[in-house]
Amino acid sequence: MEVEGQAKGKTGGRLRRARRNAHFIFSMVRIHPRPFTLAVIGAAVFAICTIASSVAIGWLIDNVILPRFEDGNVAVGTFLTGIGLIIGIGLVRAAAVVVRRTFASITQWRVAQTYTNQVVEAYVRQPITWHNGHSGGDLLARAGVDGEATVSVLAPLPFTVSTVIMIVVSTAWLLMIDIPVGLVAIIVFPLLVFINVIYESAVAGHFTRAQRQLGDFSAGVHESFEGVQLVKAYGAEQRETDRLAAL
């Protein structure tokens, strides 16, 4: 009973953490929804074009390549249609990649700028006694490094959406073509998601520790730059060098 209770507690904790993370991501998207929407549209077009390219290649093989080997000739119109499909889908797909990456980056850095401004405004509202108890380097690290790490999830999010669309559409297409092959795809995709969840659980602690160490290092560097005159005045260059080397 105790083991079962612990398992339920872990599962409940993961679900609460997942809901909290999803709510936080949605709150970031709502800050600048327009560029994120354009990035998702580009990602959706990319996913559809990826599937359409396989359909176009299949049509080209059936109507151009095989007839050329079997009959010895192919109508010029059929040949041009096949080439046009391949080139056209490729161009649209490339444009969708540009749109997705451009507006995903715009979303990420605009949200980062908004958060940084909010943190700085919160610093300004604090009394002098509060600032005396916090080092300038630590405050700069919180506004800069932590802000960038917070919004780092936004840039790959549209690509994740395109992957989900690709999985759903391709699975439906496979079921329409061949039910056994489609069933295999249905089994494989959840397995990949499960492996990804296990990987995320394994690296989450390492990522948190690395982010904490990066924040400590940034704070130390900022403090060193701020106090460079004092370091020179007291002849503490070597001590400061050793302190930074230990971070």
C-alpha cells in the first residue's frame, strides 16, 4: 500500500508539473501571440508539404519513371507536371521553414525582452536596503541569463507542432493505404513519445544544475567587472582570478 501510494504521488506530481508548465508556456505565448501564430502556420505548412512531397514522388514514379522504362516514352505534359510538383512543393516547404524559424525566433526574443523589462522594473521599485542585500551581478544574471533560459522553449515549440501534425496526417494516410502498416505506425509513435518522456526525466536534473551553475558564473563575472577598480586598488587581481577560475 505504501509503495502504491508513493507511485500515485509521483504520478500526481508529474501531472501537476506538466499542467503548470503548459499553463506557463501558454502565458508566454499570450504576450506576443501574432508572431507565434505565424510560426505555427509555417510549421503546419512545412508538415503538410513534407507529406505531400512523398505523395508527389509516388505519383512521379507511377506516371513518369515506370512508364518510361516499360513503354519507352512519356508525354511531355506528364513529365513537366511531375517536375513541377516536386519543385513547387520543395519551394513552398523551404519558404515554410523560413517563416517558422523567423517568427519563432521573433517570439522567443520579444518575450525575453518583455520579461527582462519586467524584472528590471521590479528591481527599480525595490528600496535601497533591498539592493544593499543583493549583489549587482546576481541581479543582472537573474534578468539576463534566467530570462533567456525561461523563453528557450518557445523557439522549438512550432517545430513540435509540425511534428504532431505530421504524425497525425501520416498515420491517417497510412491507415487509408494499408491498415496493418498504419497500425504499426500507431504503435511506434506512442513508443517514441514514451522514450522521449523517459529521456526528459533523466536530463531534467542535469539541466537544472547546469542552469544554476551558469547563473552563479554570470553573477561572479558581473561582480568582477563592477568591482574592477576596487580589485586594482587593493591589489587583489590574483585572488579575483582564482575566484573566477573556481566558478
